[in-house]
Amino acid sequence: MFGDLFEEDYSSVPSNQYGKGRKLKTKTVEPPAPREFTNLSGIRNQGGTCYLNSLLQTLHFTPEFREALFSLGPEELGSLEEKDNPDAKVRIIPLQLQRLFAQLLLLDQEAASTSDLTDSFGWTSNEEMRQHDVQELNRILFSALETSLVGTSGHDLINRLYHGTIVNHIVCKECKNVSEKQEDFLDLTVAVKNVSGLEDALWNMYVEEEVFDCDNLYHCGTCDRLVKAAKSAKLRKLPPFLTVSLLRFNFDFVKCERYKETSRYTFPLRINLKPFCEQSELDDLEYMYDLFSVIIHKGGCYGGHYHVYIKDVDHLGNWQFQEENSKSDVNLKDLQNEETDDPLMILKAILTQEESNRIPVDQLGQKLLKKVGISWNKKYRKQYGPLRKFLQLHSQVFRLSSDASTVRLLKDCSLQAESDFPRRDRQLSKIHTSEPPGSNDRTSRPHWFDINDSKVQPIEEKDIEQQFQGKESAYMLFYRKSQLQRPPEAQANPRYRVPRHLLNEMDAANIELQTKRAEYDSTNNLELHLHLGPHYHFFNGALHPVVSQTESVWDLTFDKRKTLGDLRQSIFQLLEFWEGDMVLSIAKFVPAGLHIYQTLDGDDLTLCETELAGEEDIFVWNGAEVGGIQISTGSDCEPLLLNVFHLATGRDQCQQLVESPHVFPANAEVGTVFAALAIPGGAVFTSSAGSVGEERWTAVPTEGLKKTFRELGLGNGSAIWVQGSRDGDHSLLTKQGKWITSVNEIDWVQVNNLCQLESEEEQVKISATVNTVVFDIRIKAIKELKLMEELAENSCLRPIDRNGKLLCPVPDSCTLKEAELKMGSSLGLCPGRPPTSSQLFLFFAMGSDIQPGTEMEIIVEETISVRDVILQGNQLVK
């Protein structure tokens, strides 16, 4: 079930992961993250190894086991560097356990890897991905370790710490003969079903007697017959560490299936085993055991997840957190007016109301503004300094995260400010810190942690009660003898009893990690250009610096792995003058000036996740206005710088051509050019060239004036000609040597009525541009020819060539440009629908080479075969 865990495979020894001349092994380019605020290391899950991680953490937090393993030096265990030496015996499993424990103690990383250890087990990747039973793993791992330590001074390590004995007695009721049998154990397996708790189960096992009578008699060797008897068991020898396995999984013989027992099952934090022992004449302290680890299983009998609650006996971790029940119903309105002058009081009140017990520092300032109507910088900064500095100075009240991006309220911090204000009786929160025992009462409390693979979180001792029952409940219990005392020098000292060679190895690895993190950080910096809203004004359709670009733009180098909230907080700290909300938006330079495109949302997102690029321009503003003017954002309203030509009256009262740049939003209607030029109305012409005469100008139809500049395909640098309605007969442009004065002479197509329906007109000229859609031309032609409206659903436009032949119908969805039709072309309005995008229009004739038949037309699907086309053609001929 567990691969080759029993076998020592010397050929599978991996190279030293940390040490001189070796590089840190990582699965990704990014170095492992440093430890979190608990200062404890988790263990990475290899895919299904949470059961292994929970057991390894329990062994690691058993100091006596850890130090006994550390006491075995290279002279007994060998060295991994000697793995290729056939004469050297390398004891791989204890060596890898030593290294793992050293990493958990000393290596500054969020989580250690067990890949080297599982490699030493001989596990394959399939084995690592399969989840197994942690109770069985405990027994197998101990057996494998014992095998590895044969011939060393640690050969009895497991027996010395975990071995106990049980004695079973059967007493004959007739001759009083006692039959005795002794059993060894490394862990006790106790029932859960129909049992209220651990003490009840132990009572049933080691106090209650089993009576043999009636149909269940006992064969007495002395009496040589079946007799009545009583069977009992007692604990004869207690180990220093007692492991208890709970039988949570049972089999339902009615349903023929396994199930998990989730009923309530209690277990004490301290247990007296004296009632269950064979010898009970010793002092009670000899039988007292304290709980220090609870392996928890979440899920059902066919799968789930393991994590572990562990008591930090040596106070190696930083045990601090805010209790969930520390939330108070204190409202900010309850504070007296004079108390709002004390920032310590008001910040406590704000944090107390936070459900998550944690808040980004920049959001704390915004909440202060929102809830009390005043900003930190305006009211408190002059006297107390920046907000982050204030929080750091009051570390006995507030706890900043390692990167100072978030803050939370510590425990034992009432709403009473450090001032002469009246005291309040209401206590809001408490703090537990990891300090030497005896300094105060809070450190005398047990330090428990929930270690869930890579994550380590502090918990209260009372939280253990939540694991008495349910789908997530205790599965293994670990007790240590209460008389076991730790030396004072081991307290808060992770280097205690660690061998010198491992200390050196971890010190070198930490230096290497710091170097790699520094190198990686340098590749993760973004150069950002901050455009400060108060230094800009909105002018001529875009944003422009009030004074100079140098004073309006600040350059900032920032780590893209940090969050948007971190960036906002950093900018808050840079801008001492800032008040109110702060919105960060992506901006870009366009010919008209600076334009805002997208607002950055999601303070929990990293800059990588926001897809910010290097050298990005960030506009810092309040998200609404600049200089009192509301700002439109987004690509739809991007300002376009156009070259506008129009006739103006000069000083000599003569009309002259004027070219001037104008800025219009891309989503503005083309007709707005008249208001921009103070012209009451007229005609608009477009050209892709930047000067007059190089290309042909195209008139915009009257209905086209309601389209946007972007819909007409205009962009930065495009040119437009505006002819006012009052320009009269003044010449505009030349076309083929003729002066033109009206739109209809410039751009049109001719539509001929070929529907065999009577009409007042046989043909009409329809004003159009190259971007006019064929459907619009067809509908307008039907109206101007005064034909039946039904033709709108059953007609099409077909080009007419120079010889008068009708060509293939033009799809309604095409523009004249897409249909490759020139201005002035002749089109025939014909009955019948045009082909769709998935159809073909074909000409065909049925006949021979000598006498070809009449040419005919057919519309077919693109996917049809040639054979089917011929068949359809034959049917049309018939």
C-alpha cells in the first residue's frame, strides 16, 4: 500500500537539496515564499500527501523524538554524499527526516517539501497522488524507521518513546486459575461507535470485565473443561508518548458498505490513566498525560483531507490572532465627539466592526473618511504622522502584516484610548504572543496551531472541541506524559540540539534563498508612471498638465507580485497631500493628449493578475472629475484629433480655405462638427488624406451625419471638409475638370427597376459612400421608385456590366467597398432574395459544344456536391 517504505533503496538517494555547491531545487522559477507571521513552516502537498504531512508535523512537534533523531550523527547514519560508495551504508530515511526537521525549524520558507523523503521511501508519483490511511502510515513508518536504525544507538528509539504493553487476564470461576497474556502496542485503537468518548472507551477496554457463561464458556486448562470465567485487560507499561487511533470507519453489514462514524466523541486535554493500569500504587502524576496533537479527517470513508491541530510545546511559533468572538457591537456612533479626536480610539472601533478581522491599510483610511467624514491626512497627519507609521508605533494594539499591506486588531485591546478619556468596561479583543513563560498570564496559555499542509494558523485550545463530531472530526490523538519537562534553553529556540552540520547547511540555504529572492524581485519590478489628477486639467477634449510634465508625473518602481491594494497604499504614502477616495486608472497618450481607458479594480489582485505592463501610465484621481469637469473614460470616447477644412471669410471679405485641428470624442456624431465650427448646417466630406486634392473626397449622406466618427472609420489624422449651407455657389472641389456644387453629383449609384412592375421612374440615383450598406441602398431605391413595400423582403440588387448583363446579386450585409462597387455604378433591382453567406450564385447552361443551351441561374449551398448541382439544374430545365 505504501510502495517500498520497508526497504532501504540506496540507489534512490537524491542529491542534497540544500548545501555548499548545490542550488536550491524549485519546481518554478520563483523561489519559495518566506514564512508567514506564525514563523512556522508548513509542508507542501504533493497531490495526496496531506495524511503524511499531518503525521510528520506531529513527529516534528514531538521534541523528544526530534532530538533523539538529531543525536544520531553521520558516523552512524552515513552521509548522502556517500551514496555512490558501495562500502558505505547510508541510512536514507532517518537522514531525510533529519533534514526535513531542520528545514521545518530553520529554513525561511512558507512550506517544506517532502519529495526527497518520499523518494527515500521508494514511492512513485502514483503513490504520492493516492491518499492513504494515516493510522496505518504511522505503524508502517515506525517499522521502517526501526529497520533503518538497526545497529545504531537509536535502534530502540521507537520502543523507548512509544512502546507500551497490555496484559490480558482470564480468571477461572471454578479453580481461580489466572491465564495471563501480554501484548505490545505502539498505539491504542479504541472504538467510537456507541461510545461517548475516549475515557468511556478506555473504561470498557480496561476496567469492565467480559464474562464467559451460558453458551459462551471458557475452556480452563487446569480444570480441563468448559467453565465460567471472567476476562479483563489492563495497561501494564505506559510509554512516554501515547498514540490513540479512533475507529471512525465501520462496516454496515445490512447495507454492505463502509461508513464514517460522525457522532460526538469527546476526549480530554489531560487524562488520568491510573484507573486503566495494572499498577496503581504510584502517585497520580505518574499517570497524567496531556494532549498535544490531534490529526483531523474531513470527508467520508472513501476520501477526504487531513490536517492537524498541534500544541507548540517549545513556543517556537508566533501565537497571535484575533478571536472570532472578539467582534463587538460597539458602533462608531457610540463614541463621544471628543473621542473621535483620538485616532487610536476611532481606528479600533473601525477594525472591531470588520468581519474578516483584517483590512488593507489603504481601505482603513477610506473607511475612516466614509464613517466619520474626515480623512486621516486632513485631521491627524500633522500631529500623528502617516497612518502606517501610526499603526507601527502602536504595535501593542495593531498588527501589520509582514509587507505592511494589511492590519488587524490584536487581543487584550479594549476601546479605551491611551488618554485621559473615561474608561469603558467593554473589552473588545485580546492578544496572545509567544514570549518566555512566566512573563505574564497570557503566555502561560497553551499555544495551539492548525497546520493544514502549507498553511499554519493559530487557534485557541477551546477550538479542539469542534473536532468532537461531524464529517470533520478527530481521527488520531497524541498525548505526552505530563511529567516530561522541556529545558528552559529549548524555549523559543529552534536551533536547540540541531547538529552543527545541519545548522551550517540551513544557514547557507537561507543565504541562498535571500539571494534568489533578491534576484527574482529584480525581475518582477514594474516601472509605472503616475499621473497625478490634481496636477491636470481637461482642455480641448483631453487631459493636459497644468504646469509641466515633470511636476505632474511621478515614476514608481513596484513589485508586480504585490496587490493592487498594496500599490494604492504605497501611493497614499507618497502623496501626503491626498484626501478622499483614490482611484487608479490606466491612461494612454493619444495625439490629443492623455486619455483614461480603464479603472483598476480588485485590491486583492496582484499586478500580474491585472495584466499591468511595464512603463504603464497610471492616472491617480477620485474616479469622477478633474478640475471640476466630469471625465468620460474608455476606448469608446477616445479623443480623435482631426484635420478640419472649411471656408472662412478673410479680412478682404473673400472666401478662403482654412485648415485647423479639432478634437472630437470617437463616439460623437459627425454632425457635431457644425457646432464646433459655429456653422448652422451644411455638408460634410471625408478623405483619408491629410491635405486637399490628393485624393477624392466623399460626401457623407444626411443620415450619415448621425453616425459616430468611429463608425465612419475616422481616426487620428483623418481629414474632413465641412461646407456650410450658407456657402452658396462657392466652388469646392474639382472632379474630372468640372466644378461641383451639390452632393448628388459627387457620390451616388444608379438603381434600375427590373422588377417588371410599373413605376413612375425607371431609374433613380441614390446618394452613397463606399461605406454605405447595400441593404440601405435597396430599401431607399424601393421607396424612391414608389414600388410595393413587399419587395423589401423579396428583392436584391445586381450589378449591370457595360454590356447590360446582370451579374451575381450583392449580399445585403456588404458595403459598396466590400462588394467592390464604384461610385456611379448601375445596379438592377431584381425579384428574388440574394444568396446568404453560406450560399453560391451560379450561372449554368444545358446543351452541347455544337448547340449550347440558354444560360440560366441557380442558388445553391456551398457544401453541395457537383452531382447535386447538376440534378437541380436538370429539374429547372424540365
